[in-house]
Amino acid sequence: MCVTIQKYQVAVNRFQLEIYPAVQYALEAINTIEAGVLDEQYISAVNNLQKEFHSLETFERKLIFPAVLSLFDENGKEKQFTPDIAEILNLCIAKEERLSTYVDEIKSMLEGETERESNTSIDPWHLRMQQLSDIFLNRFMPARQQWIRLLLQLESSGHAFKTSHGICTCGRYAADVEKEAPGKQQHQ
């Protein structure tokens, strides 16, 4: 397996096995709250956040992750499609910005309520909203930033052009470099 693909596979696995399920769980916890308990602003913000999150998750699971990993396909299958990493970056960043907007909206509503209700105990829906906000800010967004860095590395390396019929040529490139300058491998 290509050394480079391992970084991308680890990131994809982290999203699919850890990050997405954690966010989904937090969103489902919000959905179990009786609708009459939540303010209309919260309901709207959570619905928007949920729709955008599901859109991103579906988009990445079905299109982005397979497309990026296909750049490193070692099976030798000829590709009819080479993903445009710049376009993938633009789409991912746009979706992240929308998600951040919804999370910021929820966070500001929570902060406003915390100031008004500083002497009362925190009720379950407020706690769940805070947990949702925390998951996005402390787990989801840092993982997203790491994914964007990986995509930027992929874009700047021109890796899509270092493939031959979909086969990663890292090994071939490293072997060529080794022949030219023994002991100095420049590509990972």
C-alpha cells in the first residue's frame, strides 16, 4: 500500500467510525426532546444544522472519500474520472462554513440563555444543545481542518498527475529518485 494513502485512509476511517457517529448521536439526542420544550429558534437552527451535516456526510461517504482514495488505487483499473481536488476543497469548505454558521448560532443562543439563567440549574435540552455545540467545536471542526490540510497537500503535490491509469506511482517515483540520488527519498 502506498505510504501516502495511509494518511488519507486514517482520516476517512476516523470520520466514518468516530466523528460522524458522535455528531449523529448528539443530533439524535436533540431530536428526542419534546418539540414544545424548545424555542422555535433552536428548532430552526438544529434542523438547518442537521440537514447540512447529513448533506456533508452523504456527499463525503458516497463521493469524496471514494474519489480521493481512488487516486491511490493499486488495482490497476483504468479510471474514466479523476477528481478535481480544487473543486472538492471548495465544496467541503462551503459546507463547513454553513455548518459553522449554524453551530455559532446555537452557541450564541446558549450563551444568551446561560447569562439569563445563571442561577438556575441547566435543564436536559440545554445540556444536549451544549453537548452538540461542544462536539462540533472540539471534535468535528478540528477533524475537518485536518482533512482540509490533507486535501491541500494532495492538491499542491499534484498527486493526481503522479498516477498512471489510477495506480499510485509513489513507489515508482521513489525508485526513480533512489536511482538518481541513493539514500535520499523525497516523496512520501
